[in-house]
Amino acid sequence: MLTELILKNVGPAASMALKFGERINLLTGDNGAGKTFLLDIAWWALTGTWPAEVNANLSSGMMAKPCNEDQASIYYKFIINKIINDNTSYFNRIEQKWDRGKPPLTKPGVSIYVQVDGSFSIFDPTRNSRFNLPPAYVFTQQEVWHGLEDASGRRLCNGLIADWANWQKENGQAFRQLQAVLEALSPASDERIAIGELTRIRLDDARDIPTLRMPYGQDVPVLHASSGLRRIIALAYLLIWAWQEHVLACKLLGVPRVSDIVFLVDEIECHLHPKWQRSIIRSLLNVTQRLGEMADSKVQMILSTHSPLILASLEPYFDPNRDKWFDIDLVREDPLPPRIEITEQPFTRRGDAANWLTSKAFDLQSALSLEAEEALAEAAKVLSDPTATASSARNLEIKLREVLGDTDPFWVRWRFVMEKKGWNT
């Protein structure tokens, strides 16, 4: 498990420090505040790689750089089998890379990084860096579906289309695991992700294409599925592929399976309908529990989000003894220049997802439109202004009617004041 990161002079802030929980770790903050950057750093701390350096076709996962000319450092700590591995890495400006320093006492477990652009990165300590294999398996969105090759053309992964079709024909353990994971990732009990019959989609394409059996009864080829479904089934496939390949490698080498899995997801709600956003945390907990049972291991998740529904959906499951929430903010304090700060926040249940919009996670004044928020601010001034006239109040009410719903709670207060001042005639 990754337990700690301390960054100095790297990324958007002069310094950042995080002590992770052993199960769920949630990152919130505005665009550009550093959520993806922290996930990239977490991946590098565990694997020693930057995704875009392993696969040059990626548009994300670049190497982190110092933010000024001072010395930059990354301290990281992870614990495997109760053995503490920690190190401070410094940026070598001459060679333009991070010096890893001393090797870890034990190798980290399997790490899986789901990136927001549809790319995936997988690190398996049993396979990677052995027999001239790459230091990690890094897939572009297309390579997830159609297969991954190294620079020499050697096939590293057959891809979702070919592997799924083969698993389905064999009807063995891999296919049963895929069915179980897809069911666990389904948005609702009445909207199960079910697997349909293999099909062909073109006369000039000899491949058997997997399909999804939709709630309305049709089998839809996975290549024609929606963006949300494609992201979920790609995740399910790579979870099974990574674990199946790890088990085979351990058997070939005669070594034990890993004891820990770290799961990194950038913008967990990406492409998902609100109904799915409400259930995705629960689904991931179910999936990681299944992975833990298969691996006899612990699973740690580090997730970023922009969605108030994600935070609301976490309320029944958040355990302060195992889980943590970190918020990244742009702090403005005159006369000091603006700065980025990351703080661990207490997780308090807020009920309605709209209430999360006004929390530290999003820092909004209200859950209303900007126009409604501005109109209400103007109304507050009128209601408290002893010199306000009935005419100005009626003109403002016309404006309010254009931006507020008829059942908005504000109207109760508005009518009370209008009656009290005698303006409702």
C-alpha cells in the first residue's frame, strides 16, 4: 500500500504532503489544481515509470518537472508484507530525470492506473522488467481494444476484442470472472451488464466481436457501445487480463502471487450517467473485494472526481479509519501571491448531492445557475433595504421568475416579506 507522498518544488505547489488511507482515497479540486498530477506521482512512486515515457503515443502521464530552479524532491513510502519501503528521489537536471536512489526492500504489488483519456497503465512486479519485457504495460485507448505491441513488434496483449472472444469460446475461469466483474460494475440491479453472443460486424472483418445484451433485448457489438459502457468494459477486461497474466507468470516462475493491489482512477465519473455515478463507488468496492479474494490481498484505491454525486454516493461506505478525502484549493491571501494547497478534509455526510456543491470539494455559493445566484443576491439586498419600493420589488420578481422554479423555497420568504411590506397588492 502507498502510505505517504511528500513533494517539494515539483508540480503546482512549493510543497505537498499526503498520508494515504489503506482503502479509499478521494482527490477533489478545480481543473489544473493537481489531481491528475498527484495520480501520476503515485503511479511513479509505485512503479518507477511515467506512462508517457513507456508509451510515446499517450497524451497524458508525462514526467513531472521542477516548478522552479531550486532542488526538487519526491519522498514516497509504501508498505508490503509489513516491510516499509521509503526513499527520497531528486531531480537530476543534467540527465533530466528522477534518480530513484536505493532499490526498495520489497517490490510493490500490482498497480492499475485508469487514465481519463481512455488509456490504461498496468504494472506487474512479477512480469515487468523480466525477459526484456517493458517496465509497465501502457495502453492507449485503441490498444486496449485491438492489442499492445512493443517497439520490436512483439505482441504483449491481444486486446479486448480477441481475448474476450477467446475467453467466451473457452467458457472457463477468465470468462466467469469477466461476467462477475461486469455484473459488479453494473449501474443497477435492473440494468445488468450482460454478455451477448459473439458476432461479425463486416464481411471483410473475420474477427468474432463480443456483444452486450442490452435491457431492451438486442445484442450490441462492444465497438458500438456508448462511451460510458466502453470505459466500464475496458476496465473490467483489463482487471481480469492483468490478474490472469499475473497468475500465469507466478506459476511459470514458481513465485508467490502479490499481496497488494493499488488501483488509481482519474475522474472516476468520466462518461457515466448520473444513475451510474451514484453506484460506481459501491461497484468498485464490490469489484476490489472480488479481486482481494482472488489475490488473497488488500486493495487500495486512489480516485479523483469532479462529481458531487460521487461524494454523496460514498457517504454510506466512508470509514475514517481506512478512508481519506483530500481537497486541493487555490488559496488567495493578500498581499501573498496565490498558491495551491492540499488538505485532508473531514468527511461529513451532507445527504443531498447538491449540498456537496457548497462544500470544500467545490466551493460554490449555491447549487443554482449563475443567473439565479445573482438574482437571489440582488433580492437579498432588496429585502433588507428599508428604502426599497414596491415597484423595484415587482420588477425584481419578474427577473426571479425567469431563473427560479415555481417550487423554489425562496418564494416562501419572498411572499412573506411582500405581504409584510404591503407590496403584494
